[in-house]
Amino acid sequence: MSADIGAFADLPLTSADTELKEKDDNKAKETPLMKQWNAIKQQHPGTVLLFRVGDFYETFGEDAVKVAEILGIVLTRRNNGGTDLELAGFPHHSLDSYLPRLVRAGQRVAVVDQLEDPKTAIGIVKRGVTELVTPGVAFSDKMLDSKESNYLASVYFDGKEVGLAFVEVSTGEFFCSTGTVQQAEKLMNTLKPAEVLVPRKDMRIFKEQIGEKFYLTRVEDWVFQTDYAQETLTKHFRTKSLKGFGLEKEPSAVIAAGAILHYLRENQQTQIDHIASISRFEESGFVWLDQFTIRNLELLHPNHPDGKALVDVIDHTVTPMGARLLRRWLLFPLKDLGAIRRRLDTVEVMLKDQPNLRKLDEILRKVGDMERHVSKLATRKMQPREAMMMRNSLRLLKPLRALLLDFGHVTLDKREQAFHELNDALGLLDRYLEEDPNNNLNVGGVIRSRVNADLDELRGISTNGKDLLLEMQRREIERTGISSLKIGYNKVFGYYLEVTNSHKEKAPDDWMRKQTLSNAERYITPELKEYEEKILNAEERIVSIETSLYSELLEKLQAWLLDIQHNALQIAELDIFACFAENARKLSYCKPELHEGDALDLRAGRHPVIEQSLGRDESYVPNDVYLDNEQQQIIIITGPNMAGKSALLRQTALIVLLAQVGSFVPAESAKIGLVDKIFTRVGASDNISSGESTFMVEMNETARIVNNATRKSLILLDEIGRGTSTYDGVSIAWALVEHLHESTKCAAKTLFATHYHELNEISEKMPRVKNYNVSVKEYEGKVIFMRKLVPGGSNHSFGIHVAEMAGMPKSIVKRSGELLGHFEQNKMQDQKVAQSIKFSPQQSIQLNMFELKDADTLRIREVLAGVDIDRMTPVEALLKLQEIKIALLKG
């Protein structure tokens, strides 16, 4: 029997460990079980231990308090040798339900299992960590989103240089990068890793320079050493150096990557051969999208709970690998014209052959998550059902490759040739695995017949055991002439031959008496004993043999890990191309023409998300946009609220982005000069926790744009300067436009939507600035939004009409109209603002709105003395204006 000593003096002994109490009435002392728990806890500080005790996973102390709160289970207290100890636990078979919830709550969890059979253990049952799961190290489907990547990142600060590494342990993707702090911040915010490894000494630096919104794990400083990282990586990849990966001149990135492999090894992840390579992330090869642009364009997540993101509209992939890869493509559009054109050509070939495109869709829908199956195969965590799904996917390779050739185009011929042969791996799976295997190895039904002779015999015994016993009974009746002889069974004596007393004299000499009853005798024979052992042990032996054969299968399949991984990527790309082709067909997207020049010429462009969100009776109004660096570099867009200015800005960026991803775009035609960066400053938000107001956040984002834009960039600005006073705001907006026009460094193509109608006058002095407005019509006091971009500026915002549409009380709407009329009637229009401005980048902009005599100025100063303009309401401002008017009339 097991000899675990109870952890708690009064804990009921219900576990299979048969935990024995060890009491000391006079002294409180630590029990052997708790000594074992404490020893493991010291090896894994800050980690929740799920400690297997019999049929339960128990947690103790602070772990129990956390677990009870997160899982909503009962927290109890028991006496542990004289002191109270918190307890919370759940049945071991519920691990797959509770473990993901703990990890999603941001907990590191160590699963501590029994390493020996409690029935045969001498002393306390040996236990050890069999799995360590963290937010960034997870394999279970219940912990992972099939459409999202789950990155573990590592950061190393080396002066001004930052080394970064990212791994997706569930797929084997592994890459690293070296860059500035700003580049590191951008990459971190783009990929949003689930967990970040940081040297203990650099925790403060990370929080200050990159942020505090990541799940951080401290790692000892000695891990981040060049020699140790080199040794760790070369040992893992079985290479003499890292030159083959292009990392010989990237010491900071190598250190970060080495820390990741060290961490995986420390977390019991020793079987990670699916992480077979590491690549250098070349940021220069992709369009720069900072976190604000990704957020403002709503690429992956909508800004409103009931909204839709771009990916929600365009993602019609049918495989998990394709869905994950599409999201990465959206975050990293290409700048390589040749690579973009190859993607577009592939989409075009599929689009033109609808019958084969439908066949391709039918095949892809049957493919499982091969990428994540590979990781489970490598770690030997693959369940039989997952092996079956992998086999089904491999069976599809032959018809898939044949279909690619049926398209009859060189583009897809090359795609077919890129696949690796996996017939031998498929043959192994077909040979070993049942067609519909049971997912639980403990109940058998996983391995096919004719794989193992002993297994086949045992199955025969298990299945036909009753028939075998009836056959034995028939033979013994014939041999002895005892017609009433029968074979029976009970748990105490096992199988036996039963003969009534009237026939017991006929019992042969080779029968051995087992039990005497009042009216019968029971016997056993060597043959019956042999059958008994076979029948009773058959189930257990079947499970043992099947488990061994299944492990053998997984071991043999390791030889094809990388080939399966490679083919999974090929399928993911085909899935995306098929998705893009289907979008083009259903949504009337056109093939964009990309070139190395600067001109952006969009005809009848549409917003891909908004047009899919309209009702049946509504249609999206398309618009043309033309920008270049010579004639029309900056477009000032004015017009009323809700006319569609922001939508026009976003749709322009989304069309360019989709084109450089390799997708057809929502437009009648699109000629696009490659852009290197896309910047957006749209919407209002604050960062109260950091003490930043809405306007401060706006200025931070705008400053990032100005400091990083180039002539090849695309900038989208919406309502810059609206977060401060009118004159401050228009001055900032004006100066910004002037800078973008005059600067040789950041003279980027720009769309600038604004309510500052004063900006219309800039076009009179700056030749590459053009005025456009989103037109409206007024009919019987109502505003009709035409949503059409037309040349020329607008001088009316129709804000009061929008307030009325929003349900503002009629009294407020009416009073607003009266005040607006008064303001407009008394507005001083002595001269155009533009005429008083000297357009020199070195000079500040002065708005000379008033020309007053000294006496008048004195009177106005007296009225305005002590006035806090920033806190004045519109009505107070009106009254103060009236007071100024009276003072001037008296003068």
C-alpha cells in the first residue's frame, strides 16, 4: 500500500494514496507530504502548483486562495500539524477544464503528478512536475484561439540597441530582430505576445520604455549572455554556428533567442524539435504600421463592441493555419513589388477558374490544424484523434496537388512542386491507427489489427472469451458425461467448473477441488486457469500494448516533422489566396496595379467594412482619390459631421494596405505607388493612468507621424487640433500642413480631414495642397449627406443638424440655432486669414484677426481681465462678447 503521510492532521483519508496521519499532540510540525510540496514550490517560485493527491489536484496556501477565486471553487482550511492551511482542489479528470482558465487568468501553473503507482510505492509517493504551463507556453486547444498566434517573447537591452525574439511553441514559428527601442515597442505592440521574458535587472527599463501592459516574467540576468545563448541555440539546432540563419552579426537578437530556449527547457519543454529553425525578422521588408494605425484602422479588433474589424469582413479562410497566417499578413504588408505581384497573380489565376476554385475550397475545408498537430507530435502530446486528423489531412495532399496542376498555370504548378512527399508518413499512420480510433488510450481501440500478434490474440480472447468458455464446457461434458456441468465465476475464486453432488464421483483426476458447497463441488483445471488469466488480464494487457505501439508510432513519425510543418505552411498560403479570390468574386474587388512611383490613383474606392455593414436597401457611395508628390500631395477635406470624411480616410489606407498584402481591393480601379509606412491619427482617446489628456495623446501620436514619415509614406489625419482652444488648434493644424508640404524629409502623401475651414486658404499659398469637401444638400431645413468627395472647400459643419439627429432636446437645438446665427452675423471678416500669414517654415504663424485702436484695446482688456477662457461655456462667452460690444459702443 502507499505510504504518503497526511498533509493535514484532520484531513479525511479518501485519496488513492491512503495518506496516513502523523500526529504529535504537543508539537506542530511539517508533514512529509508538505515537505515534498515545499521542495517543489521552492524550485518554481511564483507558480501555482496543481499537486496530485489521489484522485484530486490539490492546491495549498496562497495558491489555494488564488485558485479558489479564479475557478470559483470552495476554499477550505485544514489543520496541518497545528497550523491552519488553505485548501482548494478539483478532480483530476477536470484538469483540461480548469487548467486553461488558470492560464488565461495570467497564472503560471505547474502540474505535479505521481511518478509511481501508489499501490506499490514504499514510503511517500514520488511526485514531480510533468508539465509547466504559462501564458506564452501552451499547447492545449482549450488554451489557444485557433485563429490567433500565441507568442512567447524575449527582450534584451544592450544600450541603445534592443534584441527581440518571438516563438510560437504551438506551431514552431521562431524569429528574432534587432532594433531601436521605438522599433522594439512597435513590434511588441503589433504582435502582442502573451508573455515576455525580461532580465531581472531590466524590468524597470522595459516598463518605462515599452510599457506595462504585457505579462512579464523575470529571468535571471546570467541567462542573457552571448556565449550561453550561442551554445544553447547551436546545440538545439545541431549546428556549429548561426551563420546559416543570418545571425552572426546580431548578438542582441541571439541573446534574446537563447533566453527563450533556456526558458522552454526550464519549463519541462525538452521535446521541441518542431522549433527547427530561426529566422531574422527584416522590418525593412514590410510596411510600417504602428500600434495607433493598427488600432485606428481596426485591422484585427473593432474599436466598438458591436463593430467589425477588417479581418472579420475579409477572413473567409477555412483552415486554422490560413486564419492565423492572414492575420500576420495584415499586420505586415509587403514592400517587395515582385512578391506582391506574385501573390496577386496567384489570386487572379484562382479567380478566373471558378470550378477548380470550388474544388480547392472543398478540399481545404477537410484539412485539420496541421501546424499545431506537429507541435503535439513533437512533444509526444498528440492524442489518437489528433493523429487521425493528421492522417486525414495527409490523405488530402494527393488530390490537392493534382488539383493545383489542373488549374493549368505556371503559378500554381510551382505551388504544387513546393510540397514535400509524405507518403511514408501516411503509410505509417494507415498501418498503425484504427480508422476511427478511441481518443482515450486507457480503453483501447486505437491500434489496428495485424500490427501485433499478441494484441490480436488478446483481443480475440477479450471479444470471444464467453464463446471460448462455452466451448470448454461442451468438451468437458462430452469427456465426463456430466450433462449438468457448468462454468461459473465469482470475484473471490475466479472461474470454476461446478458439479452437483450426484455427479461428483465422475470428476476426473486432473480436476482440482476449489470449493465445497452444500449441494455441489467446484473445481478448476490448468486449462481453465490459463483462460482465466488471459480473459481477466486481457483488457489491461491490451491497453498496455496499444499504449506502447502508439508511442512507437509517434516516435517513428518524428522523421517527418519538418516536412509536415512545411506542407502546413503551403496549405495556409493556398487557403489565403482562395479566400482573396472568393472575396474578389463575391464583393466585386479589382486587381490593383502596383508600381515604384509615387502616384496613388483610386477610382470608385469603397470602405471594405462599412459597405458590408449596410442594410439591403443601402449602397455604399464610392469615391475617387488621387495623390502624388508633385501636383496633389495634400488634400484638405472639409464638410459636415457624419458626411463620411473619416470613412474616406480609412478606406484609402485599407485599400493600399490590402493591395500590399496581395489582395484584390474594393475599387473600380487602383493604381498604387508602393508606400513604406501608413500613419493614421483618427478619433479621440486618453491615457488617464499615465496622466495624459485626450489632446496630449493626440499630440503624441501626431509627433510620431511627423518624426517618422518619409516621402513614400501615406498619412491620414482627422481633426488634428480639436482637443484645445480654437486658435491653438487651428494654428497647430495649419503649421502641421505647412510642415508636411515644405519638409524635404517627410513630404508624404496626406489626407487631412478637418472642421477648421480656415485651412481651405492654405491652398492659395501652397501649390501641392488641394481643397476637397464631402458634399451635402439642404432640403426643407434638412441635411442630405451625399457622401461624395468633390473639389473645393466647405464653410459649414452642420453640427446642429447632427445634434438634432442624435436626439438632442429640441430646446437645445433651437437655442443653438439662434446662437449660431448671432455668431455668424457678428463675425468680423476684415480680411482673409491667409493674407496675414508669411509662409516660411522658420516663422511662426500669426492670425491677425483684429485691428483695434489703443483705447479700444484697453477697454477690451478691462472686460477680459481675470477671465478663464478655457472654462467658459458658450453662453458665458456670448455674454462676455456682448459686454465687449457695449464697452466699444460707449467709447
